[in-house]
Amino acid sequence: MNGEAVFQVRIELKQMAKADLLKMVFSQKQKNCVIGGGCPFLLEYRHILFCVSEILGQGCQIEKLRLLSDKNGQSDEGISPKAVELVIGPCLPGLG
């Protein structure tokens, strides 16, 4: 698929309702991000992987977690569930 087609699909995803995007991503199996590890925000749509968090303007959640852990002097394995909630935010009711 060429770059123009990917760009058009990304525009289509940006125009979708936030709740619809989150339902789509949470109904799929978790996929591995290029940056590292599994990410609950990766959406495979039309055979292309998209980061729903970035489409929604929130930025990469894995990068935010790494910055937070570096700031606190922790390794990735030592990240508390509370830190994850602060970065990713609370779960939306009925969407997961």
C-alpha cells in the first residue's frame, strides 16, 4: 500500500468517533509496538497498524511510560499500576 493510501485511511480513522475507535482497538488482540512490547492502543485497520492514541492526539503511551520511568529512575519492569493509570488514563466504562 502506498503512502497516499495510508494517509487517506488515517484521515478516515481521525474522522471516526472516539468511542468507535476505542471499541475497535479493544476488540482486537493486543499487538506489539515497533517501539517495544505489547500496546493496547495498536489498531489493525485495512491491514495497516495505527496507534489510536496518536490518532486521538495523545501521543505514544509507551514513550510516555518510558519517560515517566526514566524520570523516577525505574526500569520498565518496576512501573507501578498507578503510573500506568496516570499515563494512559482510567478505563472508559463499557469499552473494555
